[in-house]
Amino acid sequence: MDDLTPQEINEIKENLANNSDLLNLRASIEAIGNVDRFAIVNLLKKRSYTITELEGALNKSQSTISHHIKILQQQNLIMGIKQGKFTEYELVKDSFKRMNSSLIEWFSAISNW
């Protein structure tokens, strides 16, 4: 196999930069790549949680949980639903379905090399 030329490398980078599906997939993977955020997502697979419940389950401070919640919300992976004086957080299932489809498509392309 021949080495890629600098021009070919730049074309690959430009194609990636212009592919919104892959950019969104990368950003979502990056968001859940942190061990605490992965744990939050894993907990939310089962049911919704308040920040206080997440604090107890993960043995982390409120500020740490809030920081991770914000990042997951920015990627539209979780959402908060106001329940009286508390906010319960749950997964945005459509976002995970899209991520799943993108991953399958991306891995299929890799296996076709």
C-alpha cells in the first residue's frame, strides 16, 4: 500500500470536516468517553434520576455531577424534566438511536475496506 500524499490527507480531513453525521458521532462519543459521564448514561438507561440521586449513586459532588450533566445536555444525549422542585434527567433515546445507526454505518464502512 502506498503512503498517502499530503493532498490526499487534506482531502480526507476536509471530507470529515464536512460530514455532519460523523462530526456529531465523534462529539457524542467524546461526551460519553469520560468515565463519570459514561456512568451517568449507564444509570439513566434504567430510569430517570435527580442530581441528588446521581450524587449518591456515583459518590460525586453536586458541582461535578452538574458539570457532566451540562456536557451531556449540550450533545442532546440527556434532558431534564422538571418534577415539582426537582429536575429528573433521562436519556434522549432518539439521539442514541441516531448514534447507533451512525456507528453501524461507520463500522460497516470499515469492514468493507
